[in-house]
Amino acid sequence: MTKHLNRISLAIAAVALSLSPPATFSGQSSPTTPQTIVGEVTDTMCAPDKSHIGMMAKKPNMGHDASSCAKECARIGAKYVLLDNQTGKVYKVDDQAKIAQFAGLRVKVTGTLTASGIKVADVDAIG
């Protein structure tokens, strides 16, 4: 009797697993599907505060606006990142040279999400 119940349990589990959705969750794209994120190109020094204001107040030599502050932070060793202003999430950017010209600006970035950030395919300034 126990063997029979075990077989039934295994059969039910197999059917349940075959009916479950694929590994990606509903509403999420595959890791290779391009994503578009709107946000600000900032830097790893200012991103935790989600603003350049604090950095510029503490160190006036960092510049007078978001662009000059991000560029100065990068000059002294910070990396450019993309700050999604809507969610507050910060994405590491794989191609620093491609994103550098947009330092401090709002952008639309299209690329592939990776475990460590975003692999940038295209960047367009907004407004």
C-alpha cells in the first residue's frame, strides 16, 4: 500500500511540475531580452545618496551641477552607473566610455541586464 501511495505522489508531482511556468517569473523577460531603463548617469560616489548635492556641498571642487560632479568623481576613481529615478535601483554599466558623455544627464539606456548590471547597447539623452 505504501509503495502504491508513493507512486501516486510521484505521478502527481511530475504532473504538477510539467504544468508549472518556465524558470522566468511572470512579467519578467529573459536575461537576453533587451531592456530599456530611464534614469540618470551618475557615479558610484553619489549614487548611494541619489543626488550630487551632498557631494558638491561637502567638496565645492566637485563642480556646480550633476554633470561636472559625476565627471569629477569619475576622474578621481568612481565608476559611472545608471540610477533608475523611479525605482531607486542603481545599475553598474559595462561600457564606461559609451556612457561617459552622458554624465549627470537623464537618459534612456537600452541593453541586456546581467548579474552585475547592464550591458549597454544604446544610450539616448532625454530632454
